[in-house]
Amino acid sequence: MIVLEHKTLPHATTSPNSSDSSSDPEIPQWLQSEESHIPLAVVWKTVKHSRRWLHFVSTFCVFSTWSPLTTYTPSIIMSFGFDRITANALAAVGASLAPLVAFTLATISDATNKRGSTVVTGQLCRWGLWTAINALAVGYHPVHNTWLQLNCHDAEERSISITMWVMSANTGMMVGTWYYRANDRPSGYHTGLLIQIGMVSLGLAAAVVQEIVYLVHNRRLTGKPKGVFRPDEQPRKKSVMYVP
């Protein structure tokens, strides 16, 4: 699927007469051409970059719990005895708080430069009141997307990785539509809720392990006893440092 997706990625729109199109060595050659696509070799190199795979696992797991939340939250609230209008109004509270949560987590992430820790904190906060769960369902995903992009080595990898991230999220939402079944309704969707708790737990674990992978990699390069890395330090061998 990712092989087919690379053909639909944004193409270069820079005019050949533009002053900054062909003179900038930082811009890949495939982006400097007027009509081009990302080479298949670049796609394959990005796909097999295993140190970033846990980003996509975490995104798949957590996004799979979002689609049933948005679909079935009013029905679940109605099962507690509320009428339809009231149930929809109560369900809208969490969704209305989501932009505020996203802005808050993004501000914390930028201020501390702790991208992975912010993602883990956002996922961890999903245990709580139903309103809080809905508010935090997507609030940390912009930070997660930024975390992924900061750990891409160049523009090609960034384009492919974003595509893989979006595909993971969309696939998770498709899978999530099967969590709540009609025969589970009499119990208040007990089985579906247990599956969601398990998927959020798995996504949280994947995010934690992803951060550990980056920290261990940086520690091996810098040779620091505790894996501490500062921008002014030089690794012992030529390689890329990651943002944990």
C-alpha cells in the first residue's frame, strides 16, 4: 500500500525560473524538478527504517479507539437514562475541549522539547472520566506527528513517514469501528471498552518503547553513561541523533 501511496505525495510546485529552486543544496533533486515523484528506492529505505516503526504502531492502536468513541459515545450516554438531545450535548463537551488540549500539549512540547514524554503523558491521561477521554482522544496526535518529523533525516523521509503515519491512523480508525458490537450493547459495551483499554495500553507501551529506542541510540553514539545528549556534543561515529 505504501508503494502505491508514494505516487500521490505532493509534487514540487517550484517554477524552474524561481531563484531558490536549483541553487539550494538542501533541497533533494527530485523536489527541484517540475514534474517528479519520490523514487521507489527512497520509499523502501524509509519503510524499512525500523527505529521509527513504533510511531506507527502507537498511532494505529490509539486511533483505533477514537472512531468508536466519536460514533458510540451518545449511545452509551443514552444507556444511562439520558434523552437523545442531552446525550449528544454531553458527548460534545469532550470534543469541544480537544482543541484546547491539543494547544496545551503542543505548548508544553515546544517549551520542554520533550516530544516523546508529551506524547506518553497525553496517552496516559486518557484513563479517567469519559469527558476527559474524549477530550484527550486526539489532543496529543499533533505532537506525535511533530515528534516523528523531527526524527526524519531529510525531506524525502519526512514525506514518506507522514504518509505512513496517516495510513496507520486511518487503518486504526477502520479497525476501531468493529470494537462495539450489537450483541455487546446490553452490557453497556463492556467487551468493546475492554478492547479499547487494551489498545490504548498497547499504544502507550509502544510510545514508551519508542522513546527508549531513541535514548539508547543516542547513548551509544555519545558514550554518555546516562544517555544524556546536548546539541553541542559530537557523537563518536558519524550517525544521526534522534529527538527523544
